[in-house]
Amino acid sequence: MNCEKYKKVFDENNGIVKLSDFTGAGYHNTVIDRLIREGKVIKIRAGFYEWQYEDVISEAVIINKLYPDVIICMDSALYFYDYTERTPAAWHLAVNKNSTKSRFKIDYPKLKIYYIIEKYLKIGISETEFEGQVLSIYNQEKTICDIIRYEKKMDKEVFNKAIRTYATDSNKNVDRLIEYAKLMNIEKKTKLIMGMLL
């Protein structure tokens, strides 16, 4: 089978294609099955397929394509801001509390999903560029509020290092931190933890 014309559809979509995009390009959905049998394509979740290039497709591309609605949070955000030296074992991602849980059942990349209520989900969203992809990420202040909120579920060492590093960050915005803490009902706890360092 001449695969170049099919590969072109994948190339135009960063290597990951939605079935509707593939059929929209004029190809029958049974072609995907043939490409899978020939080892050219793998199914990454229902309705999404990845071309098997020699170079591995970036995790950021997969996240962006499959989950355009997620926001990088917690340990992953700490890593992006250099508030931790520990590389997270999974992508920590925030999503609307009402999102279907089954859509996050994939083998690769590893995901840790936080289901957040709407009023907290929209606070402090920023953007970052990673591996050529623009991804949504919580800003430093929202990230600090999140780890304070989930302190008991966090590794103590990671938590303490992140708090100390934020306190010495020249880009920190303490007014914004307190504003977010108020919105998230953790103002007292935030002032107590940060008060010793700021």
C-alpha cells in the first residue's frame, strides 16, 4: 500500500490525527485499520491515531491534540517554573470537574488528572511554550495556592522547596497570591505559610 498520501494527513497534524480529520481529507476509515495492521499507525485513544515515525512524537503534541482543555498544574507547573528539581512521573493536569474520566485513560504519556470546580479552574491561567507547543499552565501564584490547598497530598520536600523558591522569586506577585488565596478560601493558611518567608 502506498502510504505517502496518508502520511501527509498525519504530517499536517503534528503526527496525530482525529478520525474525522482523516475521513474529512477524503479517505475511508477502513484505511486506518490497514495502517494499524501494517504497523504504520497506532490508536492512542478512541478516535485518535498516531503515525509511527522514527522520531518519537513529543508528549506536548499528544497533550495538545487530545486534551486542548487541560491546564498544567501542581508538580508539572512547579517543574516548569523551576520550583522543583524533581521531574514529575506524570503530567499533572487540571480539567473541569464534569469532564468524562474515561477520556484520560491512555498508556502514554502518563497523566495525573485533577478534576476542579469551574470557579477555581479559571483562576490564574497563563500560557507556556514547550517542545514547540503552546500549552495552558497556571501562573506562579495559582500554582502556589494549589499546592497550599493540596499540601497534605504532596511530598513534603517538594512542597517546602517550592514555597521557599517562590518566596525568593523576583517575578512573584504577593498581592495576586493573596487575591487568589481569598478566592480559593485559603487566605489564612496562605498568610501563615508565606508570612514567615515574605
